[in-house]
Amino acid sequence: MAYLHPAYFRPDFELVKDIVGDAEKYFLIRLVSLTSGHDIEGKHTGINDEIIDKLILLLEKHGKVFINNEGKINPRYKKYRLIMNPNLMHHFLAFASMLVGDSQTMCAEAGVLGTPFIRFNDFVGKIGYLNEIENDYSLGYGIETKYPEKVIEKANEIINMPNAKADWQKRKDRIFNEKVDVTAFYTNLIIQQLNGTKK
């Protein structure tokens, strides 16, 4: 809500067009390693190879598929790996037709950029801001790991939505219209504190 606020971030397709090529639509599968301290402690899980295979089979019929991952990845997915300057990720994400991932942060980023997302991990339903993004603003879908078949069902549903990106842009606009400008809020707060200190 701060660094991706439309007042401060403007997606620029020119910065990613060489990566995307001539694909009219493209999809991103984002895989995190789930090896943080809290992940290891709870032995949390996310997207596995079986789901990736099914996603690729579905998504490739409609556009180009990219995989962005932390850590190791099955060698058979090498041709799908997204190789790019990390600083361009938000530009890339903004023009994607869909994100499917087990990353909390990138799913939230996709949502506020107006890109439909499907989040599949053991944290679904447990994180307040993502619950709000998913349930109150319908910017994405959280699916619990006990329902892996729903990932493909939901992906297929989004693909078949007429004008999905345009609809998501309206949903994205709504969340920014209803929330405070976080950057402006903290900037003003710091300035006020500094002015108070000078007095």
C-alpha cells in the first residue's frame, strides 16, 4: 500500500517487453523456499511439482508461463525460469494475467497492482491483511493446502473470466480509494515530529 501506491509507482511495460516477448498473455508461478524460521518450525508446505505440472498444462494453452523461484527447482522447469533484474519484478507483475504462488508478499503485491492471484500455502486464513485483500476486496484467492485440486479449478475460472484484468483494475482502485496514503501519512508524521523537536 506504500511503495506500490499509484501516486508513487507507475508500471512501465517498456521495461519488461523484451522478457515477455510477443506473448499477448503471460502467467507467473512464484515458488518460495518456505525455509524461514517460522516455516521450518511448522513444516509449512506450498506448491509442489504435481500442481506445477497441471498449472503449466492449463496455462500454456492461453499464454506464456514463467516460474520465479527461491532455492532449487526441478530441472524440467528450467525453460520456464524467469531471469530478470529483481528491480523490474513489480513492472512484470503488473502486466501479468495471473500469479499463482505460495508467497505471501508477492501475492499481496499482485493484488494491489490489479493482477489476479491464487495463493496456496498453509498460511491461508491466518494473515489479516491478506484476508482483507482476498475476502473484502476480491483481489485474489487463498486456497488451503488440503485442497490442491482447487488451484487448477480457480486458475481455469480466472482464465475464463471476460475482461478479468479490467475488472481487477477496478477492484484495485477501490482499495486505494478506501485506504489512507501510507507514504504520505508517515511522511507527514515524521515531519510533524521533527518540527516538534525543533521547537
